[in-house]
Amino acid sequence: MTDMNSWIDNEVKSNDVVLFMKGTPDMPMCGFSGRTTQILQQLGVPFKGVNVLDSNELRQAIKDYTNWPTIPQLYVKGEFVGGCDIVREMFQTGELQDLLKSKSVSVSA
């Protein structure tokens, strides 16, 4: 495992909810990252945002880590959930809220 993969693995496993995104939760730099952030904020889920635009190495490494070609990528308790479309669909059906509750992640909405 490369140093970057080890770093990603640590972030995913040491934070309950992590969103690898373009930009930051306060200033998303793409619509998909913005929509995913809005969903998490609407649910009142505390999460760590990791800006992949800070490093080309990180941007490629996160795609390799999950074998998933797009960003954002959401992880809950070490488990890869998906990107914007999957998160949005899960939110609309209530599946995301159920997943968060089943993983003992506090949801305030």
C-alpha cells in the first residue's frame, strides 16, 4: 500500500463520515460535491470534507482506492457508499438515513 493509500485508509477508518470532494464543505468547487454536502448538512450529519483539489496524487489515489472513477466519494464508518447520484437517490428513498442510523451516526434532521 502506498503512503497515500495508507493516508486515505486512515482517514476513512478514523472518521465516522468522510466526503472526498472538490473544494471544502464551506466552498464546494463543483456541483456534485455541493449537492452531496447539502444532503449531509440537511441531515445534520457531522462529516469531514477532504479537498482532492489540494493534490493531484490524492485525486488519483482516491479513485484507485475504491476503483470508482468520480468524485465526490462518501464513506460511512469505513464503508464506501458512493458518489453524488447514489447519495442523492439513497437520501430521497430514506436509505441513506437508515444506513447512517444503522452505523450509529447521529442524524439531527
